[in-house]
Amino acid sequence: MNRFADQVAVVTGAGRGIGQAIAGRFAAEGAKVAVISRTQENAQATADNLNRERSETARAYAVDVANAEAVATVCAQIVKDFGQVTVLVNNAGITRDRLSMRMSEEDWDTVVDTNLKGAFHFIQNLQRPMMKQHYGRIINITSISGLVGQAGQVNYSASKAGLIGLTKALAKEVAGRQVTVNAVAPGFITTDMTKELPEAVRQQMLDHIPLRSFGEAADVASAVAFLASKEAKYITGQVLTVDGGLAM
Ligand code: NDP
């Protein structure tokens, strides 16, 4: 399939894990990709891989999504480099897990500023070109923690629930310009973020997943690609859960 020929996708947190799989899917289906990561090293490694498959497909940009000024500079550069943006995937995210009674203000702020405010920063800078061209797809990567809550993750769950509210409110603001805004809520996906969990916790999770396996980054990328495609033109303001049935 070449669903994204002549399109430009911006993917945050694409240096590793789910974001890297999403960037790869867009590139495989014909898009040019702006690969965003916190570190230049990881952004460049993903972009180099994509360019090996097909030259001049991807460019790497290192930025802290929580830094409004730096994001504005990077977004202006992306628009200059590619001439347009048709898809934005806000995927960059972190955890700082701790029970709420022991959570520091810094742990709260860092997680909310990265996961929620980071998405807002990219939206503020890239929704205008989408609205001007009367076409755009914005996809926010939330989590089942934002739907059902997770003990030890009040900061993370709040940031991900916030992303769902942002998704629905923004969907209403931009629908008139044929820009759709949706969220994808992964469950337990095998990446750096989850591989540190103790074996006992992993087994406990598996026992609760109806499909009896953890998800792969590619499973999330498939859902994102669908929502970003033209086939999804009549879907906006929705949350698509990719969790093997865990949060049913
Ligand atoms: P990883 O930890 O594997 O990768 C996170 C990516 O985000 C990295 O590329 C990292 O950059 C980037 N990043 C982190 N902080 C910043 C920042 N401040 N500015 C810019 N980029 C940043 O995470 P996953 O792939 O597992 O998760 C991706 C998304 O999916 C997250 O939003 C996460 O909350 C969500 N999710 C994941 C689940 C899972 O089970 N894995 C479940 C539910 C949701 P760098 O590589 O340069 O360090």
C-alpha cells in the first residue's frame, strides 16, 4: 500500500519504540517523515534507517517537546524543509512512577509537561498549516492508564487522560477544515518503557489480557496508520484502544 504518497508525517518520540515503528510505517507507505526525538543520536539513527530503505525519506530533529520555544523553532524548520505537514503524531512520552503520597512535584511536572503540554506545543505550531490546506490528521498517543487509571501513575494517568480531553476539544475546533483529531490508547506494548518491569508484574498483566500476549509496537503503528489514512476521513474525536482487550 502507498497510502501516504506525497504526504509529510511528523512523529514525536520516534527515536525508539512505538514512535520508531510509526515512523517506519509511514515511510513504508510512501510518506516523508520528520523524525523527532529528545536526543539527536536516536532521531538520526531512525532517520538513517528509513533513508537506507528509500533515500531522502526522513529528516531528524532533536528537541525537548516540553520546551515551547524550541518546539516552535523545530516546527518552523520542518515546514521549511518539507513544504507541508499532513500528519502529526504526538507520541513522545515518559513515566516517573511512584505512589502519589511520595511523588515529588518535579515528577508530576516533568511527566505532565512532556506527555500533555508537549503535544499541545506541536499542535499549536502545526495546526495552522493543516487548516490552511484544508486537510490534516492529528493523532495523540494516550494510554489505557488514561482511561482506567493505574496505581503508582497519578502523573502519567492524568497526562494521558488530559490528552483524551485535548483530542476531543481540538477535534471540535478544527473539524470545519477537514482536519481530524483522534487518540490511540495502547495497553501493554513491549518497548524500553515496559521491559524493566519485574517478571511477576509482567505475568500478572498477562493473566488479565484476554488475547494472552503483550502487544508489539507494530500493532500500535497499524492503528495510527489507519486513523492517519484517507479511509478514516469520517472519524474524529475518538479513542482507539490497542490493548488485547485489557481495558474492556
Ligand atoms: P520509549 O520509552 O520506548 O520511547 C520514548 C520516546 O519518546 C523516545 O524516542 C524518547 O526520545 C522520546 N521522548 C521522551 N521524552 C521526550 C522529550 N521530552 N522530548 C522529545 N522526545 C522525548 O516509549 P514507548 O515507545 O514505549 O512509548 C511511546 C508512547 O506510547 C508514549 O507516549 C507512551 O506513554 C505510550 N504508551 C506506551 C505503552 C507501552 O506499553 N510501551 C503503553 C501505553 C502508552 P529518545 O529516544 O531520544 O530518548
